Amino acid sequence: MGVPHFLVIPYPVLGHVNPLIQLSQILAKHGCKITFLNTEFSHKRLKTTGAGLDNLKGSKMRFVTLPDGLSPEDERTDQKKVALSIKANMPSMLPKLIQDVNDSDVNNKITCIIVTMSQCWALKVGRHLGLKGALLWPASATSLALCDSIPSLTHDGIIDSSGLPIKKEEIQLSPNMPMIHPENFPWRGKDELHFSLHVQEMQTIKIAEWWLCNSTYDLEPEAFSISPRIVAIGPLMASDDSTRSSYWEEDTTCLEWLDQQLPQSVVYVSFGSMAVMDPNHFKELALGLDFIDKPFLWVVRPSNDHKMSNAYPDEFHGSKGKIVGWAPQKKILNHPAIACFISHCGWNSTIEGVCGGVPFLCWPLVKDQFVNKSYICDVWKVGVELDKDENGLISKEEIRKKIEQLIGDEGIKARSLKLKELTLNNIAEGGHSSKNLKSFISWAE
């Protein structure tokens, strides 16, 4: 048999594109062929920043595109609109694309499709064409186990048919898992249509024989026990950080700036590629960073979105810090100058922070970030949470207090380094995730 040839199709947001690029790079190193399918709009944005894609153009990897069905002027911040347009337009075009790819390499035709959530329609197309199918879930195994449990959560009267909580107290999916409030389920805050699309998607992903997860068995053992179909292949840490794709130009001057700082002195702040921060919280964060007697590195994404017009308060000096539009996060989290990571607890950031051995200051905003925060603070004990005051505000005083508490906690520092070692062992030769990946490649041939 020839080597597996994977057609990989991420949903066009960075939190899906990046893990799939990392997985593709790892598969390519194992000798597999990769055809990477972006939407035209997403691909163009990735190319204009020059980030990642050019470094990936090796013999084993090629990029192809299909239109998402929206016009260039359409606003793509509405994810429901993007998902529905993709679903209405791309399925009919995919068979021809597969045929064209196969015609161009007759001896090495596509054998397997890997998708992320919201692109599961491609698994149906693939099945009609006799191709194998797999899912790469870009969040935690726990959030996938929760989504897989929607029928039983509905049956047990914990949520209603729209995904909204009926019960107002915390639940445990399994005895050794963190307590989770139904308000903080991964589909939190979605409307009824979005939830019904989510439920349909969970039905469609059952076509995928493998549910690959960027996690490790040690990080969330119970989640893997609840849903045996979920397979740990993380942490997806391709050795070369230049493969990280971005919709914004990375400001690498921050690495030179970090080189000038003392070891474990810098507070790193980033809320990922999609999180939108309330303007009042943005102001408190700015003042809180000014308040502390430490240098800080703060990622504030460039935005044309009026909802994200971040206004720095007049009294903000920022003289001890460096503010950048976008940054090479993995390199930063592995830099000796970093003391802690103020994070929204998105799963990619969580895994990268764990692999950097960095203590977390947790500020979850939406969806699965609350579950991830529970793991960081309550299960792994490598971070602390910022608490809101009686007005629902995280104040500058709270930010200063928790940073000082976190940086002074030797126990958290020690556990962070131990967790880093434990997590990275999974991708060493003979490690748990490493073995799982080899089994997956053998199956896909």
C-alpha cells in the first residue's frame, strides 16, 4: 500500500486552522501526503500575513481552496452565517476538487478526510466516495465528551431542547471530573438555531471513525474513559513554530524585548484570536498592568470591528510594558523571562501554556473556557482565577492582587513544570499520544 494521503479541512478560524496545520506537519514528517483545503477568503488572509503557509510548501503538503459562498465584502464575524454558507456551497464542489487532486497524482490518491467541527458535511461527501473519515476536535476532550452527552443531559432534565440549563446547580459528568455549571457548557450563549446545528453536527461526526483530540490522557483521563472513541494525540507541538498560521502579522520584536528582561519577571497577556473583551474590563486590565511593579507583554489584536474599539484609559502609562498586535505565542511561553500567563483559557492557549510550564491567571470569557479554567485551577492546580466584584467587574486591584499571589506561589510554579514534563512525555518516542498517532496513520493507509 502507498502512504496515506489526507485531505484536511479546517473550519476557517485560527483556533481550528492552527491545530490542523500542526497535525498536518506531524503527519507529513511521518511520510504522509497532505492536501490542505482552506476557504478562499481564509487562505488569502493567511497568505497576506506571510505566516506559516510558505514554510509548509514541502513535497508532502499542498494547499487548495474553495469559495465559502459569501462575497468578499461580507462580514465574517458572524460564525453562524459563515457555517451555513459553507454548508450550502462547498459540499457540491468537493467531489470535483477530490477528483482533480487524484488526477494530478494517480499513484497517491486521497485516502482519508480529516475535518474540524462545523466541516463534518465533508465526511458525508467522503463516505459516498469510499474515503475514510476522522475528526480533529480543536478543544478539550472534556468539551467533546460533554457535547457527546447532549442526549443524556437532555433526558436527565439538566438542559432543555435548546441547550439552556434547567438545573441551576453544578454537575459532574463522571466522579473524577471537575464540577461544571450548566451555564458553562461548551455551547453556552448560543441561540436555538445554533444549538440545533450543533446537535446535527454531533450526529454527523459519528461518521468519523476516529475523534482525534489535542490533549493527553494524563490531562483529562476521565473524559477519555467516558467516550472511548476520543483518542489523545496531543500536545500538537510541531517542532517548528514558524508553521503557526495567523490572520495578522506577528510582531517578533517582542522576542528581542523579552531577551532584555530578567528571568521570570514578565506578565504575558493574550486573549487569543477571537475573544472580545468588554471595554470596562479592558480599562481595568490596562490599569491593573500599570499597577503592578513588573514588565508586561500584552497582545491587543488589530480590529476593524466597532465592538472591539479598545480605548486605553487616559491614566494608562504602559511604560513598563510592550503592547503588540499579534505575537509568536509558543516562543513567548517558552521564554525564560515569562513569569505568568493572563489567559482567556481557550484550549490552544491552555495546551501551549502547559507545554511552556507557565502558571496561569485565568480570565475565561465564553464557552469551553470555563471548563478549561476548572482544570487549570482545581484539577492541575497550575493557576488561579480572577474573581468579579459585586458589580460583575474584575477590578485593577483584583488583577494586581492575583498576579502577586501567583508569582509568589512556589507550589504552582513547581506543579507547572511537572505538568509540562508529564504532558510532553506523551509525544516522545513510545509515549501514549505518539503510539495513538502511529495507529491512526496505519488505519488511514
